[in-house]
Amino acid sequence: MLKRLTVVVFIAAGLLALLAGLVAVAGPGRAEAVPAFARQYDLQCNACHTRPPRLNRFGEQFHMMGFQIPSAAQPGGIVTNVREDGTVKTLIDSLALRVEGGLFEYSASPRETETKFAPPDEITLFVARPLLPELSIFIEIEGEPNAVAFENGRYFQRGQFGLGKEAFFMLNLGRLLGALGAPTMEMGGQTMVGTHGGFSMHGPMLMAGKVDPNTNFSYATNRQLIAPTELEVAHGKVERLPVVPYAFASKFFGLFKNRDEREPQLATDQVMYNTSGAPGADFHAMLNDVVLGQVGFLRENEGFNTYMAARFDLLDRGEFTFNVSALMNWGFGVVRAPDPEDHNQPGSNRLDRLRYGMAANVRWKQLDVYGAVIWDRLYGLPGELRGSFDRSATGLTIQVDYLVHEKVMLSSRFDQLWAGGLKDEKRDGSVLSLQAKFYPWQNIAFFVRDSVNLRSFVENSPLRNWRNQLFVGIDWGF
Amino acid sequence: MRAKLFTSLAIGVLGLLVGLWLVPPPATRANGDKHEEKGGHAHMPAPLEYADIHVPTSVWTDPAMITRGKEVYASRCAVCHGDQGDGKGPAGVALPLKPPDFRDKDGVAEMRDNYWFWRVSEGGQVEPFKGKGSAMPPWKGELSVDDRWAVMAYQHTFSGHNGPHVPWGHPESIAMGRDIFVMACVPCHGVTGKGDGSVGSMLSPRRAPQPRDFTSAEFKFRSTPSGQLPTTADLFRTLTEGVRSSGGPMTIGLRGHRIMPSFQHMPVAQRLEVLEYVKSLNRGFWQRGVVKTVTVPAPPPLTPERLTRGKQLYGDAECLACHGTRGRGDGPSAPMLKDNRDLSIAATDLTRPARFKNGARPEDVYRTLVTGLAGTPMPSYGDSLEPDQVWDLAYYVLSLSRGGQSAQTGSR
């Protein structure tokens, strides 16, 4: 008994050391499509993706169950893979590379344009595979030659290399509940809670490390077909804010991430979902194949988030699926209010943030429509700022994808920002993006994308000091 | 300070969870089989040799069959199972594994007809029943198939259920397969199994292949003659191997050939469970009577003469009209090919065995040639070619691949 306990303690310590390692390093990141899984399962990319990187229903199930073919996990895990395929092949099958880059053109007005190359703006190495039937890892190692850093009060471009947005392990806790007395069912090497024909629960799955809980939401903003543009900086200041799904953005002008470094929290920074790397833990479980419940916590700036979300798969009939999600998130001290005397400096007050919202996804034949509306509200604002600071903000994002041809995906996204924050700085934004993505092979896409600022041009607003953005690029996964 | 407290708390909780996870769950909670908990009679899927023996639905309510079954039961079964079917016959009381109580409505409802037939036929002489001490004799040598069905129909009357004993009347008998189906199959095959899940239309839009409609009469991958439903073993093979794509854009530099994943790591019993659920979606499996299969003879030696004859047949049988002279799927008819849903379908590139949907071993190619692929333009040559000619053609087809290696080794 003592020996078994010692083994348990050692294994637990090992896993925790892995978790600590993942948590310790931080770096920016983006969406993922992982050809490593295509190699491991000898499966086409499109079996899991509507088109990479967006997941289809099967891909969502695959992700939810810890990157395992549902009900058919490899019984011996990686040990069997090494024995059957050899070390080298197992290692190669665990790795994937993704390169994105292209040519970017800004247009401030019909007479002012700026064109530049964006040489591979992101190179990501993935290490991803199941280790045991109920344990898997997913690690992004990312290089960004044009990353924007903030230091000593100034923005500048500096190449970055390190752990990407997501680096976590995923553990099926079904057995844990079984040990505690719950009825369990073994399905393909994985443990389910419940009884056949009665209540059933897949998971709960623990996802810990640098996690993004967004994949289970009806709008998975961390797997976007229309990738966000880059933050533009010049002379140490923000020149132009990126075009991102505004529903998931910070939405407030004038906030700061922290006090010591005085780094601003930009209105388009992604928070909670699709962040640049948030250590935390996420629990999710699928109940009766209809409700996906999720709770967790994440660090954010100087504070941390707690969140809960639920997705309801309401309809699945004749090539038509419909699901809705609801999200509620409370961020404890996650941003810092500006100093009431000097709005360019962080003040002493850390603010709590309540975020709530809903999303929906309809799929019918080659059409995929999804959208989210998210409200944010800040608490703890200093009394002196109450007259000059709007503490509520809302974002709306709707995207339509249509597979016009097997190799051509047309996408259109509308983003609406009803911004909050300092009233003399804040601007609302409306952007329409159109994109055509051509996949000559399933893992290589060439795309042309155009974003249009639907609001009036404002010279001194980094959100609206542009009219048009044209981007021609390549997205290659290997 | 707050962050440190938060981190310590998180690590503590995680440590506890990981430690508990390593403790295995109690072994008794196995797959929710209520009947097993009551009497130790596990209701497992019938093995493949019995999986296709489904009792015609009329048998369960046919008075003549029930009367005949009563006679057989009285003379062979009642001594252990009791006159009232309660498992308390005089010879059954002392047995280590007690005969089941046929009045147990829940327990009977969980038994599928092919499982029941298997038990009556083989008795307790097969595992796991033998290991549990079952003393039931095998009746396959003494009772005809009709007599075994008759006695099952009579035993069924003890449960108080009056209709046919079929899965769509007893959903609990296929509950496990349904759970697996929902998790693993619905995204492509749809909730009702009509092949209309949300994935198929994005996977290969407006062209074949599309996910199989399990409710239809047409299944591509069979060992049964053209126009018939597949055997459970055929379905098992497809589930185990997955399905490869013969056309459309590929993943460059990757393996990634399958459009349907291989479920080879799903335990055999669970694969059979999900197939029992799949079959329950199509009542044709209960109406087809005796199942005939195509016999694949042992592969003859590969000789140059055989390849020469195969090449001649390739032209004579019009293979080149679709697959092209060099087998690249670029024959003159290829652009016009349609499947039974009027969707464009690619002629398989025979130079790439890795894309053969129905397998690339010599015996797989033989079977494909004899059975054809239902619902596609690929015909059956079972009636027009002799077995030896089919081998000639199979070897020639495999020789079209680069180096012709597959003719020797094959792969799936």
C-alpha cells in the first residue's frame, strides 16, 4: 500500500513538474491546425476541419476527448506507438510545423497606401499526441520574427521565440469519479461516467497549463479562418490596432495591464479567450451528448479569471446542426484603471471585470455561420473617473463561411465594437472582412483578404486611422 | 501574494486529482449491464459467425412456432430452466451458474436475437460462460435452426413481451452501441444513420464519396453478392480499417489518406456493439434470410503469363474506360461518372494502392472485382469472369502501382 502511494506521489509530482514548466514560460500565439494528428491517425485534414484551422463536429469531439479518436484510444498509448512504429517515426508523427506570412497593404485614403512584406510572421512547431488513453499533451513552440514587445514605456518590434499560446496536458478524470463511487463505462480505452441508455458524461477532462478554453465555445475564436492582423507600431507608440473578432476583445480604452511596466491594455487585446498565453486549468464534460459544461480559471495580467460556460447542441438533423453557448466570466483585478490625475499612467486601483455573452453556430451543408455577442463591465473604478470613464462595453462578431468549391472557402466577418473606457479616447469600430482561401492541398492555403473600415476615418485613432487593409498570404501546415 | 496563494492552491488541487485518477475504479461497474449485476449472465455481442443470424420477426409471434418451441422446451430445457422459465428447474438449482430467469423482463430485453441463438446453439461450452461454470449443453447438433428459433420464441413468452424481439422494440439491447455511435459516428453518418451528418457535406462537397446511408440497401464494401446487404464481418472490416479517399485534394507531404478513421483500437466487443446498433437502423438485416458470401480462393502464384492475361482482361472488361490505359483514373468515361446520388465520383487511381477504399491486398482486390461497389459505377464481375480470370485481373491491377509491389505484399 505504501509502495503504491509512493508511486502515485512520484507520478503526480512528475505531472505537476510538467505543468509548472508549462506555466512558467509565456509567449504570444494564434490558431492551430495540427498535421501531427493527420500523421498519427493517417487521416485527412478535412476529416476534422471544415477547412483548417476551423474544426468540424468530429474535430470538436476529437479535441474534447483529448485528441483521441472517440471510443478508440490507443490502449498502450505512446509506449505501443514506439514499439510498433519506432522512436523516430513516433517522434516525427508528434511534430507539426505551421508557417504563415504574406504581403500586406494598408490604405489610409485613396491617395495614401502602404505596402509591405510580412515575411513568415509566425512559425509554429507543435508537439502534440496522446501519451496514454486518458492523457495527452499539446505544446506550441512559436517563433514570431515581427512580434511587438513593450518595454520601458515603448512598443517596438522584436523577434520572439518560446512557448506559444497553448501548452497543456489533458487528463480524463472519469476514472477519478469512478474511484469516488460513480458508475463508469469503459469505451475504447477511455472511461465514461454513467450507464448505457441512461445518464452519460464524457470526461470531465482536465486541461492544465497554458490553456485556451475557447475551443468548446460555439464561436471558437482560437481557430479562425480569418486570422487577426498584426499590431502596428511606430516611434514607440501604437500606430494601428489589429483587426480581430471584437466580441472577444478587451473593448476598453485607457486601461493598463500592470503597474510596474505600465503596459496599456489595448482595446483589441484578446482577453479570456484566444489570449497570448494564460496559465490555468479548465474542466469540461459532455453530458448526455447534448450539453457541454465548462469551468476553469486563468491568470490574466496581475489578477485571474474564473469562468463558466455551457454549450447546448440543440439540433442535429439532415446536414443541419445548431448549437448555442453561454459564457460568464469574472476577472479578479485583471486590469488597472488609469490614474485619475494622469490618464497616461496606471492608477492604484485594480478593476474586476464581469464578462458575459452568448454565441451560436449553425451549419447547413456547405454553409457555416457563427457569431458571438459579449458584454463587459468593470467594477472598482475610482470615484474620480466615474464621469470620464464608460465602464461598460459590448462587442459583436458574426462570421459566415461558405465552401463554394472543394478547394475554395469564402469567408466574411463583421465586427462591431461599442467601446468603453476613457470617454475622450474611446472610439466605436465597425469592420467588414472578406476572404477567399484556396486550398490546392488540404494542408496548404493561399488567401486574399480585405478588411474595410465601415466607420469614418479618424487620423488620431489607432482603431480607425485606416480605410482598407489588403492581405495576400499563405498558411502552410506540415 | 494573491497570485502565489492561487498558484499553491491550484497545484494542491491538481496533485490531489492526479493522485486519485491513478486509483482504478471498482471493477464491478462494467458497462451498465443490469442483467450481469443480477445473475452473472454477461450479455456480450455474438461472435461474427453468429452475428448475421437474425431471427425473422414473424417467428416471435407465430403460434405454430411457439407451440413447437413449447414442446422442445418441455423436453430439453425445463429440467434446468423450470416449467415457468424462472430458472428453478430441478436440475438447475445446484448449478454453479444459475440458469437465467426468463420472466426477468429487463434481462430478456437486453438479449439480442443473435446472442440468444448463439447461447442456445453453443450452450456453455464457449467463453466466457465456460469459465463461469455454465453447464448448458450445446444444442446446435440436436436442434435444427427452426427448432432453436421456436424454442427462443417460446422462452420469450415468459418475459410478458408480446411483440417481436427486435432491437427497435428493445432499445436497451443496443444502448451501448448507440452511445458509441453518438460519440464516434454521428458527426458524419447523422443521428438517424442516413449519412447526413454535418461533416460529410464539407468533407467532399457535391461529390462522392459521402458517408454511408445505413438505412439504404446499398453498401459498397461487401463480401456478399451484388445488391445484397453486407455481412457483419464486412462492416467490422470497414470499421476496423477505416476508409481511404480515392480522389479529391490530398494532404501534401502527409500520410493522411483516410476520410473515415480506423477504429482498430476500439475493443472488439465494442466494435461489435456499435455494429449491432448500425444494423438496427436497417430492418433489411432481419429480412434477408440466409446470408451468402463470395468465397475468395487462395491466391495463386503471380506469373508473367497471369499478368499478360490480366492486361488483356483489363481491356476486354472495359476497365480502361474509367481507370484509363495506365490505371490513373483518367479514362475517357471518368469525367462523366456519377454515383447513385447523382454525385460526381472519381475513378480510382489504380497506381496508388494506398487510396484503394476497399483494401489493396490481393484478396481485397479480388473481392472488389467480384462484388463490385454498390451505388457506384464499379460493376460486379462475379458473373462474367471465372475465379482464375479474376485473379489475373486483380494481379494486373496491382501491377499498375509504382513498382508493382502491392501485388506481392499488399497493404490495406
